[in-house]
Amino acid sequence: MSQVNANGVRLAYESAGDGDPLVLVHGSWNDRANWRLAIEADLRGSFQVFAYDRRGHGGSEMVPGQGTRRQDEDDLAALIDELGIAPAHVAGNSFGASITLGLAARRPELFRSIVVHEPPLMGLMADDPAFMAGLQPTMTSIDAVMDRLRKGEDEAGARLFVEEIALGPGMWDRLPAPMREVFVANAQTWLDEQLDPDWAVVDLDGLAACTAPVLLSSGTQSPPWFTGVLDRVATAMPQAQRQVFEGAGHIPQVTHPQEYAAVVTRFIGGT
């Protein structure tokens, strides 16, 4: 593990492979280990891969006070600058996908290409009553998870998040014990993310000015509202390509690492 001081915070990262730089941005509740299977299968055979822990996760520094997604975006920008790898290919999953798009809207020159899977940017659809009505069960579950975490019931909140929001019923007990431990360890960081009033939106006008090649992906086992969010992002980025992972859900880099690595490699190679 290496460390870099980026945007005033110590970020832990690992690098592997040779080739063009590819930065991997993990989602909520986990850390850089979330990418390990995809790296081994075989992103590192095509790229110099940089997988880092976002602030407050894994081996990176926890900064006191209310955090914001914009801080995570600035961390990513500083990481790319400090490592001297701009412009870089960047792949983000879930909240990491939101961070990636948020930074692309502000600093497009840092990106050589963009790959994002299911960013939870539900705020983009606030003007769509039908979408918001369909989202209500998810919002109710989010409120329930936040209530558990505010009470310090981190494991119960993590289980509820996995089974009602992210991966589906019964999935908590099917996760490897180390992965469950990581979910619990990062529970309060997710709560902090939810308290940022701008966590679920992105500047679509800024995205429209980003001309980097883009791949927007989703899984057939994920909640259908992610498709609506990706449709809205695609309206701002007409150059975007789409990918659907059959039989996969919210973390294809974990459940379908070979396919995920192949898709990313093929897309970036085509750019």
C-alpha cells in the first residue's frame, strides 16, 4: 500500500500493471479491495491500475466534520495531479460513479475516458413524478438505514442496506465475512454522505461540456430506477455508450469480474 497527500488528506492506494493509467473509484460502504477481483481478471494486464481508498475509508484518513461529495471530487482530482497521470481513464462504481461524473463536469481535462456503473443520482429525476413515486420504497429503506446508523446500530443498518437497497434479500448472509466487516466499518461514512444536501445531483450542463468517451453501465438485477438516472445523464452526454451486465447487479466488478474487466478493456481500447 502507498499513500499520497491529496487535497490535504492522506489517501491510501495500490497500483498494479503497466500501460495507460486507469483510476478506480469505489462506492459507499467499501474500499479499494472492492476492485481486486476485476484487477486480477485482468485490468492489470492492460493498464496501470490505481485503486485508492476514498477519504474515511480503508487506509485513508478520516477527516472530522461534515463531508461533501465535492470534497471527494477534489480528492480524486488531486490524486490524479499528484500521481502525474492526467488525463487518465477513470472508472467509478455507485457513489464512486457520482464522484467521477461530478468531477468530469468541473474538470473535464483530467479525463481520457469515463466508465461509470449505476450512479445513485436520483436528484436528477426530481422533476419526474412517476419516477419519484417508483423510487419511494427505496427512499423509505434509506430512511430506515439512516435511523439505524444514527442509533449506532451499524451492523443492522448495513444488513438493511445490502438487502433492501443494494443487493437484494438474503444477500447479507451470502457475502464473505471480510466483506460484511468492511460494510460495517464504513457505515458511518455512508451516513455522512447522505447528510450532504448535494449528494444526489450533478451539473448536467457541465457534463455536456465534457467530450471524453463515456460508458454508462447497469445490471439486469439492479433496481430499475438506475436506468432512468443513466437515461438522464445520457441526454447531457450524447457521446455516451451503454452497457448492460446480464445477471449482474450493483457491483459487477465483484460478482462478474471477468466480464467487467473485459468490457472496460474493450471500451477503452475502442477509444
